[in-house]
Amino acid sequence: MTLDSSQAERAWALVPAAGAGSRMGAPLPKQYLTLAGRPVLAHTLARLCRHPRVAGVQVMLAPADAHWAGVAEHLDAATRRKLLPIAVGGATRAASVLNGLRALGTQAAPGDWVLVHDAARPCLRRRDLDSLFAALDAGAAGAILGVPVADTIKRVRDGEILETVDRSRLWRAFTPQAFRLEVLLDALQRALDAGIEVTDEASAVEWAGGRPRMVAGHADNIKVTLPEDMALAAQILAGRDEEER
């Protein structure tokens, strides 16, 4: 059953932005690099805050972050109204998300949805967010965006191909990744306490026994990681109409 807007459950977004982005090799963390006239993070936050289902956005920054002011000045009033007080990030993504969940818990209910989204995914489409919410409204216990693997996949050791991997059930995991606040908080804490390597939020929930839903999104929801990704992201945004931009 799909909920109408009056029945829709409350949702929040959480954006870990404490990373240094060392693979980019830039003087600034990648979330602060300029993309189409604004910092990457400003695009990301605008995409989340424009969606009517998102009640507020929690950002986590490094303790000594000196670049946030440059992002804030590029945010419109509607985006700023949805931003919650900044939380301090941790040494890892998982630690940052845990800190953000605890900060968010002062305003959100344990059963509210939390959408964790990468700071450096500035090209998120409104329709992909709509699809994610549709899966949650239809009864999914949690859901993430992704796309099926299209390339042939090889397993390699020391540069030598060992085998070709069956890709028929393989998907690339994107963000946002959406879970109940209490479910994600518990799964992350338990996984970290057990020494489990958490590569994304879904991996913690999976380890705890959950089975999140995979929701088909668009491949242009790219994560800016390497220098060439900046040019690609600029092309993607240039090809969008104003609402999607």
C-alpha cells in the first residue's frame, strides 16, 4: 500500500562529510571542490533538502573543518531551513554516521526513516529519491539505490585473471541508503563492536540479519572520487533542467 502525503512517515537525511578524499589528490577535500559554480557539498544538500519528504538534514564534519562556511554561503534559504546543527564526524565513515544518528536522535523518533547519502554524490535525481520512498512506503524494511552491473567482471590475483564472475545478480550500491533510525544505530554499533568492516550502511544491516531492498536508480548518480569525476559530474548537471539541477 502506498501512503499519501498526509500518511507518509517522517524521514531525515544524514550526510557524512568528514572525509579527506585523499584519492582526489586536491588541496581541498572533494566535497568542497567547486562544481558548476558551487561546492560539491552544496549541490548534494540542495538535492536532499528540495524533497518534501525530507524533514531535515544532519551533516557531520571533521572537528577542525575550516571549509563549511564556503558551502553555507551557496545554500538557498529553503535548504538552510532544513539543516540541523552540525555534528562532529568520526575517524571512519561508520563512526561519523553513528555520531550523526545520535545527534539526529535528539529530534527524530526511533522509528523515523534516515537516508544516509554520500557528501560527494551531487547528481542525485529527484525521481530516484521518489523511487526510494516508494519502496519504503510499500513495506520495505530498508532500501538502497543502485544499478545492475553492466560490465564483465573478472576476479584477479597479482594481475592474473582467475575467473569471470557471473554478474547476473550483481548490483553497484549507491546512496541514499534508508533505514529506521533505531535499526541502523543498533546494526552499526553492533558491527563496530564486533570488529566487522562496514563498507556502507547496508552492509551493517545485512550483517545484523536485515535484508534491505535494492531500488533501481540511474547510473549518473556518481560519487566524485577521482579528478576525472569532476568533469563528468559537471556534464551531468549541465544536461539537467533547472529542477533536477
